[in-house]
Amino acid sequence: MKSNTLGDKVVLSIVYFTLFLLFLVTLYPFWQVLILSISSRKEALTMGLHLSTKEVDFTAYKQVLQTEEFWLYFKNSIVRVVVGTLLSVLMVSLTAYPLSKSDLPFNKTITSLFLFTMMFSGGLIPTYLVIKSLKLTNTIWALILPYSASAYNIIIMRNFLRSIPGELTESAYIDGANEFQIWYKIILPLSKPAMATIALWVAVVQWNAYLDVLIYITDRNKYVLPIILRRVLIENQSSMYISNDMSGVITTPTEETVKSALIMVSTLPIVAVYPFLQKYFTKGIMLGAVKG
Amino acid sequence: MKNNSSMVANAPNISKKLHIKDIAKYKMLYVMLIPGVLCLILFQYLPMAGIMIAFKDYNLSEGILKSPWAGMKHFYQLFSNPTSIQIISNTIIISLYKLIFGLPAPIILALALNEVGNHYFKKLVQTISYLPYFISWVIVAGMINNILSPNGGIIPLIISSVTGEKNISLMTEPKVFRSILVISHLWKETGWSSVLYLAALSSIDVTQYEAAIIDGANRMQRIIHITLPSLYSLIITVTILACGNILNAGFDQVFNMQNSMVMEVSDIIDTYVYRIGIVQMSYSFSSAVGLFKSLTGLIMLLLVNFVSKKLTNEESGIW
């Protein structure tokens, strides 16, 4: 745009400067974790900014990845995310399809029942008691099922399905297909973009979810990553990842280094899908902006 | 249902049959709804029915239905107990601060990003500012512990180089702990919250800006008179929804950042319910606390939505 007066230039410089500052402030904590995780003991112990490291040392990673416990919880987390996401996406689509048909009797009633849960809920304790009496505690289902029919995701999917033109399914009706076949053969493939969005949504929630594991899982073998992260990062119980017997105290990584390495490996899955996340999440936000 | 029957009132004989026929036609669709509705009933509506234990003296052996009624006992206890009053006020203070700073921050960020002409710079800032949203609070709390650590954390180092103080332990300081909660909340959420506003901004008609430039409006005037007004309805919607969350001060964040030194200023309803409910197993009282929280949220949402509709002549509300 032209007509850049002096005032305009000042405004623009302030904008660029502030955004650059924001960029640094947001990036620095991540950068520090990365640098700390590969720093040698000596460098990790120096005070101040950790902008770079002279010698790269992967001992902390080795020690974290050596422990059986880490792999067990990592595997549990992966299972939770994969099963939870698949189930949720299928359930959301399966539920949203009938609700996208405005001529379906009781459609409004059922939709309102879903919508109401976005405004009011039974709360932590009654939900806990229900899940306990269904004998779901200490199973993966306690973590997956309550979130699988999320009202918000169903509404988003319903809005998306309404935008699919009716002609696409009409020929299938004429061929005598029933609604389930139409959903399976036509609607599912057509709604891939919306499903990708919701899948990533659910996956991030499932990967990061914390409170439900804390409440429903008491069996140590069924814990997922956030539990061990809390133990190491917050409660400072990192001793099991620091093996002193290897080559003496001088070369063992510091507690902070081990913590950083643990953060790195447990955020890696998120960072790996981050480019997709950014793309599809933004699309999902746009879908949600359509008033239903 | 009433509308349905009145619409076909001039053909009363066939209306009922038509309805049954409809249901047969839609049978498969209803079958498809079963898993979703089952989950809805089991994990949403059954717990809502379970709220009744807030009015009972729940004990494990007798179960939810057979435990004796206790009336409003737990609610009297909630409002007479100084601890719970403290916890309710902590919750309101923390989430009100988050609301006051958390609402304008993403708007300002979106407005700023909208002014950036350099595509790569804009993309870079966006990519980095969204990132914290995808990291769990456990990890963010760990990072904050490190940065604020009295042994060589970067923030205490900066402070002590200015003031000369030593051994600054910010995480255990009640005076600053809430500020740490609010700032870390902003750090984590602001970038991502701006997406919604950026999406709205991308739909503004460019000719409006062109006309304004011809009329001699400078950059700031354009932001104030064109860009900002286009966000009003979105801002109202976000505000209404945020008011419904007024007692949601964020379990994951507070639980992972609080410690015994700052309990007094940081304990919120959610962490309290977890502690007395799950850890100490006083199910009835903690359910009462939970019900108070859910009900307040619902009432706030309805109230703010109502007021906003009245103020804007039915134009902006969430439904």
C-alpha cells in the first residue's frame, strides 16, 4: 500500500519490533530445552542463556531411551492416541451424518442434547463414579470413550456434511443403497478434510491429556507419558534416568539435561505432525466459525 | 412435535401414519446414532444424574441411589467454610485476570500480524507463536520451572543483575505466583487464539482500505475504523463463551505449577475438587463443589448472552 507517511512508518516499525520480540520470547524456552538436552555436563551447569553448545553430547538421550519404563509409557501413549483418534473420528462421523439430515424426526432434540453438554456437565466426581461403576478404570477405554463423542466435534462435522451437495448421494439411493452404505462408501471419502482436522484435534488432546490418567489409571503398567513427565519435571524424581555407575560423576548428564532430553523425545511426535496440525487446525477453526 | 402436527392439521387422518412411515424410512439413520448417543448418555447424562450425590451422604457400600439424603448440607458447608471461600475467590481472581489479559492479547496479535506485509516474516511469527498451544501443561510447567529456577534460571539472573538481590525463588513467592500463571497462560494460548481473528480479518473487503487511503486515512486510523469494527461480533462471541468458563481456572496448569508455598493464592476449584474428591474420597462434598462450578458457568453463559442480545438488539449472541 502506498501513502506511507512518517506516522505510518512509526506504527509499522513498532508492529515489526513487537512481533519480533514475541517471536524471541516464544522461541527461547524451546530453544533452551533443545540446547540443554545436547549439552555436556560442564556447559549445562553454566548459568545464563543457553543459546548454543560447543560440544554435542547425546548421553542424556541414551539414558532416557535406555529405561524400560520410558518405552512402556511411550507405547501406552501411542496406543491411546491411535485407538482414541480412530474411534473418535469414526464415531463423530457416524453420529454427525444422521444429524446433518434436517428432515430426520427428533433431529433437533438429539442435537440439543449434544449441545447442552457443551454448557453443563456432571462434573469430575460424578463422572468418575460412573466410569468406576462401569468397571472402566485402569483400562484405556476410560481415557478414550468419554471424549469420543465430543459434542463440539460432532457439530463441526455436521456443518461440514451439510455442505456436501445432495446430488452426490442421490444416485446411490436410486441404486438401492441404504444409509449406512451411503455413509461408508460416499460420505466417509468425501469428508476426509474435516476428518483430518478432527483427527488431529483429538490426537493432540489425547497425547496431552493429563487429568483423566491421574484419576482413572492407578496401575503403574498402564500409565502414559504425562504421568512420568510430571514425576521427572515437577516432582524432580529423575534419578532412574541418571545412571552414575557408568563412567563416574563427571560425565553423567545433569538433572536439567535429562529433563530436557525427556521433554524433547515426548514432544517429538507433536512436532513431527506440526506442519499438518497448523494447516488443518486452521481449517477446522474456519469450519467451526460457521454458525450451526 | 407441535409444529409438525399443526402443519398437517388439515389432513389429520394421514398425519400419524406418515410419521410412523418416516421413522421406518429413517431406521438405519437411527441405528447409526446408537454408538454416539450411547456414549452421550453414559458419559454425559449419567454423570448429570449422578449429581444427586451432592445432596446425599454418599457411602461406598450403599451406592449412589441408596445413600441417605443430606439436603443442602454440603452447600452450607461450601459457603461457610473459609477454605472453600478462599478457593472460590482464588478461582475467580485467576480466571478473571486471564480473561482481562487473555481477551485483548490475541486481538492485538492478529491486528499486528495483519499489518505485516512480508509474507515470510508473518509465517515465521505465526508458526512459532502457535507452537506452545500444542505442548502439554506438564511440559510447559517444567520449562517454566527451569527458566525461573533460583539456581541459574534466566529470569532470576536478569532480576538479580538489576536489583542485586540473590536467591530469587519466584515459583514459591505468593505475591507473584498468580502473575506467573497469567503470563504463562498468555505465552501458551495467545498465538493460537489469534487464528480465529486472523480468519475473520482475511474476509475484510480490500476496497474499504483503498477508499480509506484515498480519503487520506493513515495506518492507525484504518486499523481503528475498518479492521477493528469487523471483529466486533467475533469478540462478543468469544467473550460470552469465556464468561461461561469463569470458574475454569485451568486444572492442568495450576496443578502442575502450584506448590505448598503458594497454595493459599493458587488453589482453585478444580484442584480442590480433585484433592478432596479423588484423593480424600469425600465424594458428596466435592460433587457439591463441582455442581456449584457447573451451574455458575451455565448461568454466566446464559446471562451474558442475554445481556449482549439486549444491548445489540438481538444481533450478537451465541445463538
